[in-house]
Amino acid sequence: AESTLGAAAAQSGRYFGTAIASGKLGDSAYTTIASREFNMVTAENEMKIDATEPQRGQFNFSAGDRVYNWAVQNGKQVRGHTLAWHSQQPGWMQSLSGSTLRQAMIDHINGVMGHYKGKIAQWDVVNEAFSDDGSGGRRDSNLQRTGNDWIEVAFRTARAADPAAKLCYNDYNIENWTWAKTQGVYNMVRDFKQRGVPIDCVGFQSHLIVGQVPGDFRQNLQRFADLGVDVRITELDIRMRTPSDATKLATQAADYKKVVQACMQVTRCQGVTVWGITDKYSWVPDVFPGEGAALVWDASYAKKPAYAAVMEAFGSRSHHHHHH
Ligand code: G3I
């Protein structure tokens, strides 16, 4: 039996990752758990467009490198997040359009992937490009208005920038096959594979709600894998109305187990990343007031029932230390 979640995941060749915030690396309770339990790291904000290219053509990797260096010094791999996205664009990019914006996107991908060439094994090249409106179509954005081919241009640019990196499309609300958005993304990936657009993986963010893990999550992952791409769970958290109580925490634990089991049952599902370590710092209450408690450790850094559930799903029993 393994004694950390990362080691439990590694027994099947998978990873267990977390989002790391550079501003929290001075919190020793945070870094103790981060260094012990995970073998994959995503920068929560530090490799995004506003962070890495605050002025056009002037790249800044100081915060991104802080996360990267911490991860590597602690023996972890790094997922890159994210190169082309409608959100968290710096002001100069928000005001661009047309061919100027298209070129700025290409230059941004080249600049960031060039800096991390050979260092970052997988990138979320394009993030959240599909709409939640039930149409299955693209989200309106300045990038989308440069032409429907912006996503494939982003992937072709990324492949040329670092041919060794795995290139992912990453989105939320694509965990359930019956959702139109899922099928929109699926059709894009199928089209890309048919036409030779370089895409290697799909990330299912999985910002879920307690009691609402889609029953067909495993089949959904398998459908995408059958297109010839790897799949991974990239931003898992399972939120509830707060405060939490024992019943909600038990349901949450069962939900975490279902999600990790879904990944374990799909050969091409290579790992699970949770979107943070502790409920103390989760993004959820900022965006959904009155909700939270979505992660595996509570706000006091105590393991929640979800911890043992994830451990079991990876095929290990949770370790109980008996000191006599
Ligand atoms: O750093 C500033 C700080 O100086 C300022 O005082 C404070 C006041 O608002 O804002 C701080 O920046 C915030 C930043 O997080 C760092 O905490 C931003 O306002 C806030 O918008 C930003 O939120 C991030 C969010 O992405 C932005 O879209 C969250 O931390 C991050 O967890 C979240 O992550 C996204 C994924 O990238 C994509 N999928 C969804 C996921 C959750 O929204």
C-alpha cells in the first residue's frame, strides 16, 4: 500500500496533480502537503497570458518560473496552462482584433512555449473555446472573431514551437456526453484527427457539484480516447453549499472516488489534477458565494473523507499510522 496520493497514482503509471499558486509557496503547511502528495503541478495563474506577456512582445516568466522551479526541485512534472484563452488576457490583447490579434496569439504561443521548450511535457494550448448556451458551438470572443480556424492555428503553432510537447484542448462542462458542449468539442477533436491537425489530448476540467458526477463519465472519457487522443482530468474540485457536514463530506468522498475510478478504467486517462490543495485558498467561493469546501483538504489542512476515497480509487488503502 502506498502512503501518498501521488505514489498511489503512480502504481498504474498515472499522476495525481494539483494547481499551485506562487503566492502560497511561503505557507509551509501548504508546501508540506504539496511536496508530499502530488507528482504533477499546474500553475494556477502564473503561465496565463496576462502573467507571461503583460506588454505586447515583453515576456515575463518570473512567477511562472517560481512555480516551475518549485515543482522540479520537488521532483514533479509540470502541465502548462494556458496559451490561448478568452479570459485573463492582458489589456493590450483585449483591445486587439482581426489579423493583428491572430498574429499576437501566434507570437504569444511561440514566446511562452519557446521559454519552456523541453521543460513542460504537456500544454493546455486552447482553453474553454466552446459556449455554454446549449448550441454545441463556439464561445464568442475576440479570438473566435478572428476566424473559426483560430484553434487549429494555435495547435499547429504549438506543435512547431515544441514538437515534443503533448498538446491538449481543455474545457469544463464536457464531462457528460448528453451535453451539447461535450459533443461540440468531440466533433472538433474528431475533425482535427481526420485532417491531421496536431492534437494529443483533451483535458476535462471537472469543476463538479456534490451529488452530480455524471453517470456516464467513464464512457465519455472512453469515447474521446477512441478518437486517438489521451484524456486527463485537469482541474477537479467538487463543491457544495457551505458549511459542510458529515453527510455532504461522505457524498463528496464517494464523488471523488467515482471520478478517479472513471480515469483508472480508461487506459488513455493518464492522470487527475485537483484545482488546489486546501479549501482555504479555493477559487470556488469567489465565484460561487455560499459554495465551497470543494477540495481534498479542509481550510485547516486536515484530510477530508475524499482523501481515503481517492486513495482507494487509485488502488491503495489509506494509511493509518498506529504508534504503540
Ligand atoms: O493577484 C491579484 C491581487 O493582486 C488582487 O488584489 C486581487 C483582487 O481581486 O486579485 C488577484 O488576482 C486574482 C487571481 O485569481 C489570483 O488570486 C484575480 O482577481 C482572479 O480573477 C484570479 O482567479 C483565477 C481564475 O482562474 C481567473 O479566471 C483563479 O485563481 C483560478 O483558480 C481560476 O482558474 C480557472 C482555470 O484557469 C480555467 N478553468 C476554470 C478555473 C476556475 O475558474
